[in-house]
Amino acid sequence: MAEVTIDEQRFRQRFDEFSEIGATENGGVNRPSLSDENKEARDTVVEWFRDAGLEVRIDKMGNIFGRRTGADPDADPVMCGSHIDSQYNGGRYDGVIGVLGGLEVVEALNDGGVTTDRPLEVVAWSNEEGVRFQPDMLGSGVFCDIFDLDYAYEREDKDGNTFGDELERIGYKGDEPCEPHDIHAYFEMHVEQGPFLEQEGLPVAAVEGVFGFSWMNVTFEGQANHAGPTPMNMRHDAFVATADVTESVRRITATEGTDLVGTVGSVDVWPNAINVIPETVEFTVDLRSYDDAVVDAAVEQVRREIAHAAEREGLEYEVEEIMRVDADPFDQSCIDTVVDAAETVGCEYTRLVSGAGHDANYLNKIAPSSMVFVPSVDGISHRESEYTEWEDIVTGTGVLLEAVRSKASA
């Protein structure tokens, strides 16, 4: 194969320019799905895709595809990409390096005058984070027939805005059907969002699969009353029960599985006043493991703790599992392709399982898939201080280039 190399300066310039969109004072970005800042990021990606000679398509979920033709234009394409929406006040690297890295792969092939046998597609998926509109991975989920389009359009944010209306507002409700098409292979480069690569001093991981997880939404209904005159034995405090469940999630995850993790991440309290006993609390529980049986057992234990906490405080309660995704081993041939690509680049590597969900979860259900991880400094992600050394991003993009090129030549 002809030698093809990443243009580090061009790549870095694009990344820095992109990081200014929705930039926060503390070095992160704030461009949640379908926000004005997310629209600006989309506009920029579409412009850069076209500048690189890609044919741009936008589907009915706002997923953005850039296609580079191959020697056999009718062959199933090799796809790579990730997402450009962020958490509220999130990091600059999460998702973005997968999209801009995919674009740099195309640019490097253009520079080298290389035509792959198969077409290539770079994609930016809609609403991966799920922070404004739940569930997460919504764009890839509709594309892979996990969710239907009407369900996605009806998702509401906390202000009552629907996904469909906001997608139309920002001009990204495309004409292309959002449905699977034949894909030869899918690769996604992403920051690890955990500490392992940095601890081991390694620049790259071939990702073998993704944890399964359960998301639960819990509501406790108690009784508001004055914080002063109400005796302790007459209280029905929804927040006390929430605190008990939160402690139990930590205890269960510490003892019931070596890789089991759990988080109470979102809590809304009413009336939320300093001198009023909390009447209603709505909160979420996130449980994850690479062993589905471990997740199932933890869910049942947490449900029992919820019931016990409600009984102790004399509360009514509701529990709804709002998301359940099974553990997902990736395609072995794609994992091996990433390993071979790392060896071609000449970098050290390891194999990892991801604790975080990614669009590759759903793509893996319709096409052979795997991921390339690069380190997260201090294991930090989903906050403004998220950071990855640029050298590692370039190395990971070189691995992505070789993996995509290899599969596109098959």
C-alpha cells in the first residue's frame, strides 16, 4: 500500500477551531443536542465534509453522513465516526475526535491520492449523549431500528420542547430515510473515559465490547411539612429515602461484582426549600457490568432497597426501567483489524472493554464493528477538565486510518 500519513497540523487546527463552538470559561464545551451551539457545530462539519470532497447526506434524525466513493462505488462502505453533541459543560474530546479523526482519515487518503476499493463514510450521529433528550444514542438507535422515528421525535427536554420540533428548528430534519443500509464495517475512535490506558502508559486500545447497563427512574412521594415544628417521628421525608437508596447503590456495587458500577446521577427535589421537608424526589439509578446477569441481580437488589426505604419513611413510590442495554461483544474480525492497525503504526496497545455506551453498540447489531480508544488523563470525562494528549489522538487516528483502509481494501 502507498504510504499515507495524518497531517497533524491540519488536524489540530480543525480541532482547536471546533473547540471554540460553545466553548466554556473552564476549557470545555456546552453544545447539547439540537441547541444553537450544536447547530453551529453541525454546520461546520457539513462545510468541512464538502470541502474534503465528500457527498453529504442528512437523514430524518439529523445524522450527518459524508461519503467518499471507492473503486467499486456500489460496494458496501466502511463507516467511521462518532458524535458532536456534548454534555452540559462537558469536555472538548468526547465524540468529537471520532468525527474529526474520520475526516482526517479521508483527507490523508486524498493527500496520498489513494482510492480505496470500497466507499468510505464518515458519520456524526445525533443525540449520543442523551443529556437533553433521553434516551442516549438516539440517532444511531433509530438508524439501527432500535427505536422508531415517531418515538424519537416525541422525546421532550425539561422545557417541553420535542426532539422533532427542535430538529426542524435548527434545520437538520433531513430528507434521507433514517434506516439501516448495508455497511461492510464500522469503526469508532473515542477517548477511553476511564483511567486504564493512562495508568498502563499505553496510547491505544482495541475495544472488545461494551458494558451492559440499566437506567432506572425512581420517584418517592412523601409529605411536605414545616422543618421546625414537625417531630422526627411524624415525618415522611422523600429525600431521606433517596439518601438510603444512594448508599445502598454504593454498597451493592462494591460487593456484587468486580466490574459492577452504579451511580445516582440526577436528583430533583420538591419543594426544594430550606425549611420544608422534601415531599417528592425523582432520581435516576445507573447500573453497569460486562456480565448481564450481574446487572440483572443488581437491579433486583436496588428495587428491594427502594421498597424498604419507602416503607421505613411511609412513602409511596414508583420505579421505571427507562433503558436496558445488554453487554455487547464487538466483532472479532474488526477487533483484529484494529490490533493489526496498531502493529502497522508501530504503537503499543492493549485490549479493553468499555464501561461507557457508544453509538458503536447499536452499529454492531447491523454491521461488524469495533472501536479505538485513546487515553483520558486522570480518567476524567463528561466534565470541562476532560483532556487527552494530542500525541495520543494523532496515534489513535493513525490506527483508525490503517483499520479503515484495511477493511476498505477487502
